[in-house]
Amino acid sequence: MANIKELLVSTLYANFDDHPWAEINKGQEIKVVQLRPSENLIVLQLRAQPFVVGGLHKHVGFTFGFTTKGAWSHNPKEFPYLPNSFVCEPIDEFHRYCNGPGITETYFINIGEQLYYDDEGREIIRRSTAQSLHDKYMAKCEELGLPRPNVMN
Ligand SMILES: [Fe+2]
């Protein structure tokens, strides 16, 4: 994991309104404002459609979430993560993103890879990194005819 000194930057200002939404998984759109592959730093906003359930995964490093709209959790039956709340997701522990009945918006800051597993948690089927997210986000923006914002900061 990155030393905190490596994450320090001179001022970076980014307005989420200047970055397009791109659907990266069915029912899950993201706006990315900062990616730094050398430290695996990811800063994004996630918007999820009602009752979307994400893939089973583990985090290698910290994941902090700030919810501004809707309701979600790691449990498909209860959604206690509400607007104006903060969540620190577990490191090296299986969980899934489970959206509630409305549209949810959450800002996430991740440091480190996300490892996606098969439904039984036996095998890694995908690694999500700052670089792979960059490639996916840019490809989606291009596909949608949207501008490709500079996010490598
Ligand atoms: Fe997670």
C-alpha cells in the first residue's frame, strides 16, 4: 500500500459536474475525477439503480464512501447506509454492494486493488485497479460520444 506521503499532491481541484457518467456495470454508473495507477488511488462517484447488486469482492486497501442520496449496504435485505453518512469498507473481507429501492449516489475514495471473485468466493475472476478503471471509463466515454476528461492526476 502506498505511503501516505506518496499520495500528497499540490492542490487538485476537480468538479464532478465536469465529468460524465458512464455505465461500467449494468445499473451502476461512475464519474471518475482522479486515478493514480502508481498508488492505485481512485476517486469517483457511483450512481446505482434500484436493487442493483454488485459482484462479490475484497479490497486490498482502504475504501471510504460518502453517501449523498438513496440507501445501500452490504446486505441485500437492509439498507442502512443513508445520505450524509460515511462508510469505511473492510479490507480483505468478502462483501457486495447492495442498493436499496431508490437511486443511490455515493462518493468513493479507494487506495488499492479490488479483487472480484466468483459467487462462491473461490476464484478471482477480475482485478479492478486504477489503470483498468481508467481504461474502462475512457472506453465508455468514447463509446457514448462523451468527452474523455483528464483524470490521471
Ligand atoms: Fe467494496
